[in-house]
Amino acid sequence: MALECAELVVGDVLRGAALRVQRGEVVALTAPSGAGKSTLLRAVVRLVPLDGGVVRLDGTDVATLDPRVLRRRVGFVAQRPVMLPGTVADNLTYALDEPADLAAALDAAGLDASFADRDATRLSGGEQARVAIARALTRKPEVLLLDEPTSGLDAPLAEAIGRHVRELAAAGLAICLTSHDRAVVTGWADREQRL
Amino acid sequence: MSDVLVQGLAGIALAVVAVALAWRLGLGLSKELALAATRAVVQLTAVGAVIVAIFEIPALAFAFVAVMLTTAAFTAGRRIGGIPNGRVWAFVAIATPALTATGFLLAVGAFDFTPRAAVPTAGILIGGGMAAVSLTGRRMTEELESAHAEIEARLCLGDSARDALRPSIRRAIHTALTPAIDQTRSVGLVTLPGAFVGLLLGGAKPAEAASTQLVVLLSLLAVELAAAALLATFVQRAAVAPGERVRRLS
């Protein structure tokens, strides 16, 4: 099991939540607003401290991992993609050891080379979402967590990201996403897990 | 009428103009301006009397500097209310560079080792340190709120909490140092600083006034940078939570 969460407790937000994601699988985590979906994803990468329960990455309790190592192995893209100040290239190479990999990162974002020097903060919502996912992938994670990846995007853009997500899963990545959109849950995910 | 009285009345007249103008423009600043002007009159009159005593009893100079530092720490500490013991950290951030620079200037003979030279020098440097700490504290607190998503994005890319905070610290120190850099850059062209004007009015030769002002200005650059950097380090320490997380402080 690539990612396994059991009996997660975070304050009053999460009370005994569980999640399992295998390699090559897309799991849609669903629940009403405010039920703690985002908190669960944030707890996996230890942006939120757990009050109880355990998160295992490939069988290892993540509490025993250096958080920096954990966050390289588990990519997390927040609901509102955050562009770091600078160009698209600055964003995509931020976590790259080899700047030469920029072309591959741009390709993964579905953006052509002309985007490299554009101000990342001035991209459209859809372009920012793609850059945020591609930036998370530059760390070559084993697990990818996407919080509401289609939030604020129109249908064609959402479909493009959905195809990209399916390709990533086919390449062996374990993916967990949250979404209110039934089309995303039924069209992208192999399995739905209610929180 | 004595010179002192004429100066005092002229200053008060212009302060009244400021209060009246603020009232006429409906800025809601009249009360604050009047209070600040009244405080300045009372405080400077009192300081004048205290300085006389300090010149007669040099040991009092240490107590006076301690009072200046404490007041500066309380004033700047209000800007970093979210940090536990913020006023203590502000005191350390202001006192360390200001006292070190004052000691250096006295030790190398830039100024006489007398209360008449040491107290104003320490005062100017403490004032500069206070301004830098206030600006750094306020900007850092704002950064931890407004740039929280950016900081978390850096954490998610594998940065340590300290590394993720570095751009915010840079921006805060830039903000804090901008007034000192502008003041130094424009001195003589746009502004004639207080020490220079005061010495000239007191009868010093222009060259002496200029060299004294220069020492003070250049010292302020070092003091303000060190004060801002120290405060930023303290804020960083307070903001970093276990597990390479960054907490908001407001």
C-alpha cells in the first residue's frame, strides 16, 4: 500500500478518518464541505499535526520520517495553486536538482517552451493549476495529493487535467484527490472513498 | 523675550497649524497630532532638566540609556505582539547593536567618553534600532499571514521551515532598511539631518558638523541592519513549529 491512514484525529475536524491508496490508483476522497478533506491531505504531509492515528507511506510511519523527505515523496497541491514569485521556469526549477530538466517539467505541465519566461503569478487559473501539479512532480513523488484540482476551472481545462491525472496513475503514481464535482469523482477516480 | 522662549512658541504655533489643518481636512488626526506635540513639549522639557543632572552626575547616564532602551523596546514590541516575550526580544534586538556601536565609537575616540557625547550618540542609535525593529516586526507579522500559502508551497517542495521563511525575512529586512538607505543616500541633497542642523545652530563649524553627522549616519546603517536581522531571527524562531511547519503569529 503506497499510502495508508488509520484512525486520524485532528482536533474536532477529523475523528478517526481512514484512507488507503495503492500505486497506480486514483482515489477520490469525498465528504460534505467542512468535513476535513483538506485537513486530512494536509495532515498526511504533516502541515497539520496529528492528535491521533497513523499515516504510513510504503509501510513506514511518516512520523519517523524527516518532514522534508516526506514532502518530497508525497506531493501536495493545495486547492488554490500558489505560484512562487518569478517566472514559470523559476517555479518549475525550484525543486529541481538539474535545471536541464526544465523542458520535461514544462512538458508535464502541458505548456510549451514559450511559457518558461512568463510571470507565473500572471498565468490563468488553469495554467497555474498545471504548473502547480508539474512543480509537485519535479520531486518525483510516490504519492500525489490534489485538493479540489478543478476548483474554479472550466470544463475543457478540468478534462485536460483529468487526462493528465489518469496518465500519471498509469505511470505508477498513487493519487488521492478531493472534489465536489461528481464528474471528476466518476470520470477520474478508480474508487471513491467517503470520509 | 529669550531665544529659548521664541523657539518654543514658534514650534508650538506650527504644531497648532498642523492640528488645525488636520481638523479642516477631516483626517481624524487632530487629537493624535495634539497629543504627540504635547508629549514632545513635556518630554523634551523634562529631558533638558535630566540632561543637566546627567552632566553633573555621570553615573546617571547609564540609567538614562537604560530608560531609553526600555522605552524603545516597549514601543517596538507592540509591533510584534504575536511573539511570546516580544518586548524582551525587541530590547535585545535594539540594545545589542546600538550599545555595541556606541561602545565602538567611544572606544576608537570618534566621540569623547563623556555623558555629553555618549548619551546623544546612544540615543540616536537606539532610535534607529527601534525604527528598524518596528518595521521588521510589523512586516514579518504581515508576511506570516499574507504569504502563508507561499511559505506552505515551499514547505511542500521539501524546504525546511527556515528556508521557506527566508524570502519573507528578506522582504521584511528590505522594508526596514529602506528609510535608512534613502536617508543616507539623500543626505545633503534632500535633507539636512538633525545632528548636523543642531550642531550648526549650536555654533559648530560646518566641517565638524558634517563629520559628526557622517559618523552617525554610517553607524545607523550598521545598527539598523543588525537590529532588523536580529529581530527577524527571533520572529523566525517563534514561527517555526515542530515538524518543519510555520505557524502564524497574529
